[in-house]
Amino acid sequence: MEILVNENNFLDQEKLPAEIVERKGIGHPDTISDAISEEYSVELSKFYIEKFGKILHHNVDKALLVAGKAFPVFGGGKVEEPINFYLVGRVITEYNGEKVPVEEIYQKTAREWLQKNIRNLNIEKDINLHLLVKPGSQDLVGLFDAADEVPLANDTSFGVGFYPLSKTEEAVLKIEQYLNSDEFKKIHLELGEDIKVMGVRRGDFVKITVAAAFVSKYLNSVDEYLDKKREIAEEVRKFASRILPYNFDVDINSADLVEQGIVYITVTGISGESGDDGQVGRGNRANGLITPYRPMSLEAVAGKNPVSHVGKIYNVFANEIAKRLVEGFEEVEDALIYMVSQIGKPITEPQIFEARVRTKKGNLTEGLKSAIKSKLDEYLGELPAFWKRFLNRELGIY
């Protein structure tokens, strides 16, 4: 294992001539896939602990949302063919002669999440939930069980994280969260949960494009839809003005062809009812954003076991450590963290654990490097118990 501390030689994000940032909101088919996979892993882990005193091997990080068929009309509409959601993975289904109610846990978990987060989806009629799981391979289950106090990495994988967010990144993240907040929905019942936000900065100008599924039963006409769209766009402008130091503009549902009667309305508030399919790992990264101008991992984080799957643990941990370095060292302006595991080795012994930092004075002294290295070594000791934070839902990963 080697702990490295070096200067961050990437150009400051705010000084880049261009920047692209995307967030797929809570009702996007990809995010729904991530969320149900992750929630199932959490609830399955809790059952294992309660019943057997420990988390058993599982990975439920493969899922597919197959869109249905819907016909929204102003004042109503209906879902004619339901969504089909398939969750696939490896799960211990029996332990010490006792069967695990994997199907019951899945149905309960998925239904409760959908009921809470997708307000206009009829859980009984609009979606079918399928679970296709079997026990894992003998080698990976054996590796999982072989660990003593420190889990052994079940993959050779890497994690990457950074902090702080740029102003454009912060705006994109918070705009979606604002539009999908309970407070906003109380005022705007007509706004569904499938909201995607794209921020494109060119120099000192940001174009914010929002794709938002409106709910047809709360709108009586195209004119009312357009009025609500203008109203929401203005609220987004006011909200974004408190975050962005740049000039900016906001477009909502720019694909609307009003003269032809084509506007973005849905029955359920999600495009998954008819227009778009979803899959785990195609959406937001571990920090809730898609940031092609930043180092990123393509790892699907959601649904992986929180004990030994470094593809999950390292990506979330890297973002957290980057934040701690910035907040814990007054001299540090930003931080970038890289971690890579080796399968079968303790998760506390990554092959490389590197922090790249930018200091406010542009001078990474040997004293600061030594202090940061010491902290990184200390942080590694948290990894064996890091799974508890996933189960407590302290780590938002979708």
C-alpha cells in the first residue's frame, strides 16, 4: 500500500473555458433503477444482521426498467401497459438451514420507495416488480466469508472523488433537489418527479436546460401548461441566482412543439411510463452528478454490498475524504482523491491512496503533505465499519 500526496495539477474548474454538468432526478428511469437496487441492498443487509448477526454476501446491482405504454391527455389519461422492473443479482437465499424471504423484502422495499417518491404512480396497476436472484459463485462467497475483522476486497476496482463542487455543479444538483422537494410539490402538483437538469457553462455564461415531466391530470389545457412552465422557469431563475455568480438562462422542456400540440405531459410524472427505459449505473455518479470535465468512475455504485465491494465503498469514501481535507485543512482549496483495490486484499490496504490538493497560496509544503498523509492513514481505519453509514442512509448515492 502506498499513500501519496501531490499537487492537483488540473486547471481550477471555475477557470476552465467550458463545463458540462448533468443530474438525473429522482424520477428518471436510471435513478429509479439505482434507488430500488440500493434500497433493497440496505433492507436485505438489515434483515441479515437481525436474523444472522452479520451481513451476508450479496450484490444486486443489475436492474432494468422497461417502459410501459401510456396515453396522457389534459385533465386525465391512463397507463395502458404497465412498467416492468427487473432486479437481478447474487443473494444468499438460505443460511444455516433457514430460508431468507428475498422476494418479500424486495416487494416491500420497492413498493414503499415508489409510493414515497413517485407520487402519481399507481403501485398496484402501473408497475410490475420482478426479482431474479441466485446465490453468488463459490469463490466470491468464500472470499466474503473469509474476512475476519477487515473485509477483503471482492474486486480490483478504483474509486475517485473531488471537493468542492463548482458553482455550476452546485446549481445543477440543487435545482433538481429544489424542484423535487416536498415544499415545491405542494405548490406545483402538476410537476412530476422525472426531472433532468443539464448545465452548460461557456466562459461566464451558463445555459440551464431542464426536462420536466408534467402530470396531465392537474392541467386542463396547453395554455395552462405553458403558464405553469413559465412560472416554474421563473422560480428556477430566482433560485439559481442565489448560487451562480455567472450570467445564465433557463429553458424548460425546450423540445415542446406547441403549434403541433406536442408538450411534455405524462400520466404518472415519469417518462418510464412510456418514453424511456432505465438501468443501474447509467445515471448519476456517487456524488449525485454526471461531470465529464472531472475524473469519474463508471462503476455502478447502487446495489453492491456495503461491506467488501470496493467499487461502491471506494467511490463514496473518496468523495467524503476529499471534503474532509478541504474542510479540515485551512490551506487546502480543493482536493481530488484516487483509490484502487486488489481483489482478495484487505479494503484498508488499497494499492494506491492518493490525494491531489490545491492550496490557496499555491504552495504544497512538505509539512502540509506530511499532515495530510497522516490523516489519510487515519481515515483508512474507518473502512471496516463504513458499511454502517450506508445502512443508516447517511450517504446519498443517487
